[in-house]
Amino acid sequence: MVRQRTTQSTGQLDAIVRRDDALISSVFRRDLDTSSFGHIGFIGQGSSERLRGFIGDIRHNHGAVTPITDRVGALFAVDVANRGVEELAKTDNDRLSFRVLMAPDVVEFFREELSRTSQVRVEAEIPFNIGFDHYMILYLAYNAETRPIDSGPAPRSGSTEHRSEGGLFQTTVGIVNGINTPSAITLTQQNTEQAISLLRNTFGYDHETAQAVMTSPNNVVSVALRQDEVVGISVAERRTLNIGNGRSVQIAELTDGTVHSDYKGNGLYYKISTELIAYLSRLPQMDLIYGESNAQNSSLMDTTARQGRRFGGILYSNTEINGNMRNFVVTYLTPRDFDTVRTLQR
């Protein structure tokens, strides 16, 4: 079936736009993707009762995240958002959350169309340069009425006032199997199991999931070792995005990070995450580093500020942590920020 629609928004289209329902439906798939990025080019089942993904102009091949650069493509994206709300109602999920790559001069029109015709809203945005071209990564989301809201300040895990003997001076921080870096660390099997245990205790992962975090070829891992024990970890997932026309970009999302409860409160997470960001910033053709952080974790918010990360927006009721639904803050660094982060590493 083909639908027809005329927009009354500012700068209205000169002709009726025709969009194919079969094409819009093809964006959705049912399989599970545990990657932090979600399905690339599609929207599908994710963690925390979400439908999620990363799409571009769906008129082009789904294997790429081709930037949306015109109003017709933006209208397709609006219809995808509305179809997502319909798909959500057919599942046990209660949050639709996906990202769209779009040219800045189309964003205002897109926002107006969303406001006029959709329950989906833009929760965050990241400006993103590809060569001399400027784009935006938009976070789109809709929460069903059944989804719990952020229930307030997070309970503290361990004592933030604790100071381990020797502070940071007896702690070695480095990149696991890092390339061309003096801070490269090779973990023993025992160390890897310690890291897996730390991830499981913090995030409730099963062994297989935590092991995948440590061993995935897409992940870069920074750890803190004290007396040959892993006491802190910070992880980033790298991805090469095919954006069409033979072009690609390198992005990294800061994902899992935690410190053993006995070593909290001395700036260890700041140190290992800064080491990780500095390493990522030196990788060839790194175009963007960003992360989504628990808004109720004050020490984590302080870390993002100290690292000079830029504010992108708030993801409402994004993820459940220890039985509580939490808002997450999107922060990011572009190549113009990388020199500052490298200075912080010293």
C-alpha cells in the first residue's frame, strides 16, 4: 500500500510525497541485538524492554546509515517513528529508542513534523562532521505509559569516602592489548575472570555476556590493576558506519564502566576512563566518541564534566539499574576536543 500525505509545515513540500509502507515496515526486525549501537540500518529488539537501532535514509540500502539530506527522507523517518510506536504495542517492550543521521538544514523541518504528527520526540542530538559535511545524530524516543519513570537518587554502592591504602600510586592503568601505546596491558586468564566478575556484580550480566564485553573485537577495554587484581574497568565499543557512496566513519561509544567497591572514591574511574578516551582519540580516523551515563550517579556526572564532554541531551527512563529506571545523559567529544583529553591523561 502507498500512502499520500501533504504537509502544512513551514517550507511546505511542492508536491504530494509518496511513501511505500512495505519499505517502512522492512526497517523493523524481531531478532535481538545486544550491541550498544543496536541494529545498524534497522530497528529491532534490544535490552531493557526497548526496540532500538541506528538508521539513516531508508530509501537507500539498509546496510548503510546514509544521511538524510532532504525533506522527503525526513518524512520517511517520521513515518518510521510512527510505525515504531505501532510495533511497540505488539510486543512486551515499552520504549522505542533509535538514532537517525540527518543533515542540519533538515532537522528543524523534521522536528516540526514530529511535533505535528507523532508521539516520538528528539531527546538528544550530537553534531557530527564527515569530512567537510555537517550532520546530526538525533536520538528519537517514545515511552509507553507503562514504562516506569526515574524514581529518584540512586542508592550509593559502597562508600564514596573510602580511600584505599596507597591511593592511585600503587595502581596500574592501561589498555588491554593496546596497539602503539606505552600503557598496553596483557591480562592473564585470572585477570580476565576478575574483570568478568566485576562486570557481572555491577550490571547483573550472565557470564557469557560479561565475557563478550571483554573479548569482542569491537571493544576497547581500559583496566586498573592493583597487586595483580582488576579493580576497575572502562569499555568502549567501536563501530565503522557505512554512510553510502563508498564513505565510512569511525565512532566509539563509551559503554560499561565500574570500580570495585573497595576502591571507590579516589578518582580511579576518572583515571581509567580518561586513559580509554585518550587512546581512542589517537586511533586513525576516529570521528566521534560519545557515551550515555546514569544521570543519578553524581560522581559519573562529575567525571564527564572534568573530561570536557559536551552535553547532548537526556534519555528519559532509558535503562533499569539495580531495579530502578534511570534517565541517562548523552555526552560526546569530537576531534576538536581530543587534544584537551590527551592533556588530561598526563
